[in-house]
Amino acid sequence: MSFYEHITEFAGRPVVDFPADPALPTPAEAADPGAVAWRLDCNKDGEYFDLDFPDLLAAFLERVPSTCVEALVTGQWLEWGEDDCTVVRDLVAVADRLPALRALFFNDLIDEQSQPSWIYVPQVGPLLDAFPNLAELWVRGTPEGMVSAEGINPLIPATKHAALRKLVFQSGGLPASTVRAVAECEFPELTHLEIYLGDPNYGGDATVADLAPLLEAGRFPRLRHLGLKDSTIQDAVAAAVAQAPVVAQLETLDLSLGTLGDEGAAALLAGQPLDHLRRLDLSHHYLSPQMQSRVRQAWPTVEIDLSDAQREDRWGRYIAVAE
């Protein structure tokens, strides 16, 4: 599985395409540019206009009152191809022209454009430095190719940001270095953290030990939603979460899209109480019908998502988003 459809809403706003075709008129939404999320995609519909992201961004800044723009979605950054992503440095270079930016979805590419494990992403730390008021950051892709003597460089460095409230990493294989780096960040306002861990065959080599700092109490004092999902070791992740101090401060917990089976569900049942949660997402799972019933009975006041039950075949279990 990959991502098959572009997002149509972001940061509570409808997504509007800024046209890559220079012959098309400026969308009417430019009259109130802060009311929508603007998508900048050089090749969203498979049409070619001989431009790369810097050209598209320049046209956008010229035709839309950019000082009022609050939400951006970026897509394919080249007319064709996946390498040499310049989007981070391009946005940083014009940060003074986007002073109201509060939300950024970086790389809303779908299967027709690129598989998740082929979306090569530069380090996004400069975005946080350039946009101090950014409250929401979504990143889709992998840091493959950014290798140092210590291994694959993390997508985000250990950094501080006073305004960030939501951080999401979507990857078919997120290296452990990024998981560890997130745990070293100082995000005092962070309420929502969501990490697609992925498959080790595509770089997702994080272990439970790498996740341990994220599971401590007070790491992010305002955290209310934690998603550790899309993992080939979802049973082990569930077992760690079952004993994790951070759970007491959560309102929603997301362990979906991975290989969760009866072993992981049993660990949750044997662990700390989860009755305080508003929602528990276990969708895309390998639980037996009997275990599903036990889970539902254990926390009757919690909204539990057990949809998309999978069947383990001779090839084993699969996560939802990998290649």
C-alpha cells in the first residue's frame, strides 16, 4: 500500500491547487488566501509545464498575497523525477514573504508520483528555524542518501521550537536516527505526535529501545495524541506502550497500520488502565475475533477502531505503508 489520493483538507482548510500551468488564471481563493491551504505541485495531474519548484513558488508569491497565507501543501518538486529536493531551502529563502505561515504539509506525493520509500527528503530543521510560528508540520518521505559517519542523518535535528503543536512523519521506513532525534527535541506546546515507523527493508530500523525516550512522562508535557504506527514490530511497540508513563497524559492512542496481533493486544490488556482514553486506534490489525471481543469489553467507554482486520497468509503479516 501507498498513499493513493492527495489530501483535500489540511489544517482545517480546503486544499486549493495553485496552477502549475501559467496560462491558467489565479484561483478566486486568492481574495482570501488565509482561508485555504495552497498546494504547490509541479506535476500533480501528469501534465508537464517545464518548471521546477522554485519557478512555481515564485509565480505563487507574485500572484497570491503571500503575507496572508497560513497553510501550504507541497507536492512534486520537479517536472519529472524524485531526486534533488530543493523545497526546504526554497521555502526558507522566502520565509520573510510568508510571515503568517502556521501549517506545512511537506511532500503530499501519491503512488502515481512516487512510492513513500522513494521520496527523498532533506533535513527539515531549517523550516522550523525559518518559521518560528509554525504550529503544524507533516513530512512524507525518507532521508535515504543523507549518510554521515554515524549513519543515516535524521530528518529533523535535536532542536527547539516554541510554537509547534503537531508533528507527523509519514514514511515507509523511518530510520531510527530520526526517532531518536525527535525525542531530543524541545517542543513545549506539542500536543500531537504521529510517526510511521515502517519496514526495515525500506529503512525503518527503529527498535523499542529507540522509542523508549518518547514514552517517558513529561518528555512533551502537553502531548495528548501519540501515534506509533505502521510498524513490523507492532506487538513489541504495544507491549512497551502498555507500561509507558506517557500514556497517562494521552487522550488518543494510535497503534494502527502495523502488524499488531493477539500478543500485542494481550500486552495492552495486561498493562496499565486505558479507560481514560477517548480513542484507541488499532485499525489494520491481525487480531483474532476472540481477541477483538476481549479488547472491546475491556474498555467500553473508549472509542476503539478495530476496522480493516487482516488475515495472515503464508507470507506473514504486512504493514499498510511500506514501499
